[in-house]
Amino acid sequence: MGRLEGKVALITGVGSGIGQATAQLFACEGARVVGADRNAVTGAATVAAINATGGTATFVAADISREADCENMVKVAVETYGRLDILHNHAGILHPLDGPITELSAQAIDETFAINCKGMLFTVKYGARQMIKQGGGAIVNTGSDLAYIGLANLTAYTASKSAVVGVTRTLAVELAAHRIRVNAVCPGFTFSGMNTALQADRAFMDQMRLDYLVPELGQPEDVAQAVLYLASDEARFTTGAALVVDGGHTIK
């Protein structure tokens, strides 16, 4: 029996990278998955691949910066599978206009926070309502190891992910009485579609490899395993935590 057998999980950002790997892993562990992404092509492809390999998944197109889309994601989960046990808020952006504070635009700040923070809050708003009705659940938010260390020229992203970690603690306190656990996973550099531009910067990548204790940089599957633990009953005594999965980046 899988570690998530009988559970219903809503995962945002399933079109690629960590979100995709998590959706696939959850399905392998027995969860019925509702995968959301604003890219209907890649998101639907992830769900189709899960179903083709014996899993159970449903796709819903959603832009989490829109409150109505967040409400609808939860509605789809409940209408399709009858409940919602796990919510993994993974969808996020690294804005192409992010950069030095002296050059940072209002557009970069607003669009980064609209998805990385506001979208997370909207999704929890409606997900928690359903979990309260059921008597409990587990929420896992995606932060970043940059909430703990400094990295120049990613100002908006770092600010937004620091907010995720702080809000996770607040939500853990607020929802504890309803038997809802709230944790965060904080990846270091992980190969994904979101950071393709950084991967093309050879000097940046060379420095990244020097900054990590583990010689290989992270893969989406590495983070997905951490999300699985936090979402599973194995972590029943863990809430308000931020699990750093960064190859030793923050301690070097």
C-alpha cells in the first residue's frame, strides 16, 4: 500500500519541474491527484502521463494569482474525488525582470508576489475551508533556501519566498485546532523550467556548484521526496517546519 493511499492531493504548478515530479510521486504512492497549472498544455500532459501509467489524476487550468481560479481548483477536487486531504502549493515564478534593488520595477515585484504569495494564500483559503469540514489535512508550501541566505539580484523572488516561510508558521498556528498541519519545503538550486535562464549562465552555474556541499545540484525528484514526507502521516508530529533541501547550501 502506498504512503498516500486513499488521499486526495491538489498540487499547483504540475507542468514541469518539482510540481510535476511531486504529482507523479504522489500518484505512485496511491493519491488521487488534482494537478493545476496555468499552462494547459504541459499541465495536462503531466496528468495524462500519470493516468497512462496506472495512476489517477485530473487536470484543472488555473492562474493562482486569480482568486476565482484558486476557489475553482478546490471545487474540482471535491466534485471529482469527494474530499481534499493534501494541498501542495508549488506554483511560483522567477520573474525575468527581477534584479538589483536599484533597478527593480514595480511590475517585477507585483507579478512575483501575485503568484508566489497571494496565490498561495488564496489556495490555502479555500483548501483550508474544505479541510476544516473534513476534520483535518496537510498543507505543504514551497519556499526557498534563499529565505535563509543572501543571493544578489534576486530581490523580489527572495522577498516572496521569505514571506512563504513566515506565513507557513502563522498558518500552522492558526489551523492547528482544526488538525491541519502546515509546513514548507525550501529547495536550493534545482534543475527546472523556472530557472532555465540561470542554467544558461555558465559562470553562475559554476559558482553554484562551488557553493554546495553535495557535488550534484538538485533534481526535482529530490524535493518531491521531501514534500511526500511532509504530506504523509509519517510527519503527523511535524507542523510549522521549513524543511531545507539544498545540498548544504545554507550551511556552507
